[in-house]
Amino acid sequence: MNSLLLLIVCIAILILGYIFYGGWLCKQWGVGDSKKPTPAHEMEDGVDYVPAKAPVLMGHHFSSIAGAGPITGPIGAAMFGWVPVVLWILVGGIFFGGVHDFGALFASIRHKGQSIGEIISTNMSKRAKMLFTIFAYLTLILVVAAFASIVATTFGAVVDEAGAIDQAASATNASVAMVSLLFIVIAIVFGFMVYRRNASMAVSTILGVVAIAICMVIGMNFHPIYLTTNTWMIIVGIYIAIASVTPVWILLQPRDYLSSFLLYAMLAVALVGVVISHAGMGGADGLAAFNGFAVDNGNGMQYLFPVLFTTVACGAISGFHSLVSSGTTSKQLDKETDAKPIAYGGMLLECVLAVITVCAINFAYKNGITAGATAIFAGGISQMYSGFGEGAVKILNTLLVLTYSAFCLTSLDTATRLARFMFQEFFLEPGQTVDDIKEGWKKTLVNPYVATIITVILGIALGMTGYSKIWGLFGAANQLLAGIGLLAVATWLGNVGKNNKMFLFPMGFMIIVTICSLCVTVKNQIGIISAGGADWGPYAQAVLGVLLIVLAIFLVIEGIQTLSKQKKKA
């Protein structure tokens, strides 16, 4: 099959899904029926609850949920072939991920903009909420550790055997770091002009995009900062600590809005690249259509079920999305009718990026690029422009690596703020907000600065000491978040008398996938431990895996009991 035809067909299916299935969801849930102002207006505080225009909030939401996920996921699952990957992206995005993200956002704006944990507390039980919040918080700490490490590594200088910095080998990393720093300055200026000087959004956007282009040119030609990866880890920690408590209009909204144009540009470059190359899928060392249900990738036998469904997450369904929808996006939603294009539309746009990644993998394989997620994605797309000369390929490759890094930093910032929310909400009673706690030890712990410092210290410390030893659990943990998110919204819809049947199959499927994946992980880690010589990693994965299985079973039982009561009441 031709890659261009594949992309056109996939985009057409996703557009139809948005129009018809997304429209049907709005009717079933009554989205837009309420005349009540959204939490962004009702609870506006100038820090976390700040109304944002739809394009600005779309930029934040899309930048936060995208990150590296829709790129690394398909690359990791490519061993099974492009057909199962694309099918899961389409089915998962329309019927799983879109429903999950849209539902989480809609439920949150009907619960004062609070997180999935509070929705569970109100509609299931306080005990279930506390277990979920602990699990979600620890998962976010792992995300902070991983993305901080990725960003610091991308910025960090290459050190030679003598311990000296090799500036020639570190030029690209220093360039990416310089552009990222300049980008933060541009975002702050943009936010100040739009929100404090009431500058025209259209004019500010044009000037902002031009400024981004200028800072890229500067960064690629002037990059005097050469620091080690560990030094960047500390700097990144300080940055996210400040960014996660700074009013969203200063940095989060403008930076994510402007950075979304990088992603849109990346999508446009990739789309044009596919049109130019229109390479056939598979054949001549390309990406095969289907390699079987069991594939030996050199690290043991990998099975399509459940590996495909935990590897391709952000491009189909990801639990992290429900935390973004109910954590930051719901606190900035200007109108309830904006929920569909931002949450459901944002998920399907991410599906487009995932399909483009599949096309890029195919082209990268044809050009002998088979290792490294960044190298495969950036190399595959940039090689599509090889007819324009090596200079064009090199420039595009650098810009694509820069964009990849920018979104890792965006997701890192958002994950830190979300973790802070989770930490604060753990100490709240059902229906209570942080402002309701006036005294005592709880008032200290729910203080945003205290919660942020604890979160950043834990995340950066884990990132510098070996998060990779337990990273293998993230795929299953993330999809368990998705299953629980679907369960939480389903119970709420049932309690308010609205149709929740569209959640039941996706919820059951994702929880089964998660439990199967965790069982395989625990089995594999026990095998490693039994062989002898294992460090703390396999022990941690085995213990945490068992605990996650118990958590999943417990929450499923609670959910089934709640849904059964609703059915009897009906």
C-alpha cells in the first residue's frame, strides 16, 4: 500500500469519527446543555483557574498530551508490522482514547475542575480515591523523572574519556538548549502582552511565530552554553518548580500555545514529506505489514496481546491524558462547547501524528535508520526531502529533534503541575477544595509551594538515580490509569442518569490488557531474580507489579458494585 494513500484514508476515517461519533457523545452526555459558567470563570483565581480562548487552550492541551508518546509508541510496536499498529491507532483513538479524554474533561468541569481522583471520591468511595491518588501521583513522579532525564540528556554536552566537554560533538545539544531557553522568554513576553496589555491575539500570534523562527536561527548559530547532563537536571528541576506554581497566563498558556505551532509545523512538514516521497509500505527493507502475533525482538518473545496495547498509548489511549484533561485543561476551559474540539479533537489529531510516525518508520527503515526513536522519526521524515539536497535534510533533522525536545519539556512542566494537584487533593475530603482548609498540618501540606518542592525533589532524585530500572512498568501503569479513568467517568454518568455504555467495553478491555501485561512483567522479573545477580530493579518491578494488580482488582470490584447499584436503581 502507498504511504500517501494510507495517510489520506486514515485522516478521512478520523474526521468522520470526530463528526459523527464525537457529535453523538455530545448528545448522549448533554455537553453544552448547562448554562452554568465553567470552573475557569466560577473559581477564577489568576493562578490555576484562568479562562483561555479555545485556540490557546488547544495549544496547551495538545502540547501536553502529545509529548513524545505518539512517536515512541508506534516505533516500539513496529515489530508487529504497520497494519496492527494503524488499526489500533484508528479504533483506539475514535472509540477508546477520544471517549476517555473527552469524558474526563467533561466530568471534571462538572466537578469544580478537580481531578479524576475527586470524581472517584464523589461517585465511588473515599478509599478508592486515596488509592487512585497515590497511584497517579507515583506514576506522575516517574513521568517527571523520565522526561527530566530526556530533556537534560538532549541539552547535555558530550563528555570525552578524559572528562572534558567535546564542544564539536555537543553543538546540536547546545543549540537545542539555547532555542528552548529563548522560547521560554518569548512565551513570557507573549503572555504579558496578551493578558496584561490586551494586545491583539492575532497580531501577537504572528509576532510570536516570527520570534520562534528567529530564536531557532539564533540558537542554531549561537549556542555558547555547554553544561553536563547532571547540571541540566538541576536546572530543569528549578525550572519546573517555578513553572508549576506560576500563574498559567504567564508561562503555561502562552508557551504551550506557541509551542503548538512547532507541532503543527512538524505535522505539515511530515504531511508534505509523505506527499513528496509517497513510498510504498513495506518491501525493500521497509516496515512489513504484519510479522505475526509473537515476535522475537532480540530481548525475548513479545506477544501482540498485550504488548501492542500498552506500547501504542498516546496515539490511541493514554491514562496520562485523563490527568491533563481533569487537571489543567478543565481549569482553563472558557465554554463547555469547547470541550469536544479540544479533548476529542486533540486526541484524534494525535492519532494523525501517530499514523505519520508509522509512515516515517517505513521510510527510515528503507534508508537504513533502524535504531533510536528520535533518529527514526526525525531521520525518516527529513530523508523524505533528500531530493532537495543534504543541506535541507540536515536542517529539517535538527528542527525535528528540537521540536521533539520542546514537547518533552512541555509534558514535563504539565506533569509537575498535575502531580502537585494530586498531592494536594490527597488530603481533601469529598467536595472540599484547597481553600476550604484553614488551619492545621493539612494546610501546610496542601500549600502549593510545599507540594511542588516535595514533587520536584522526588522526581529529579529518581531521574538522577535510575528511573530506567522501573520504567518498564510505565506502559502498564499508564494504561491502568486509562482504565480507571474510564471507570470513574462511567460511574459518574450513571449516577447523574446519563448513558455510560460507551465506556464499558473500552474500560473492561484496558483493565484486562493492564492485568495481563503486569502478570507478564512480574513473571519475567521473577525469572531474572531467580537467575541470580539481579540489582534492585527487578525486585522493585516485581513488587510494584503485584501491587498494581491488586489495585486494579480492588478498583474494578468497587466500580462494578457502583455500576450494579445504578442498574438496580434504574
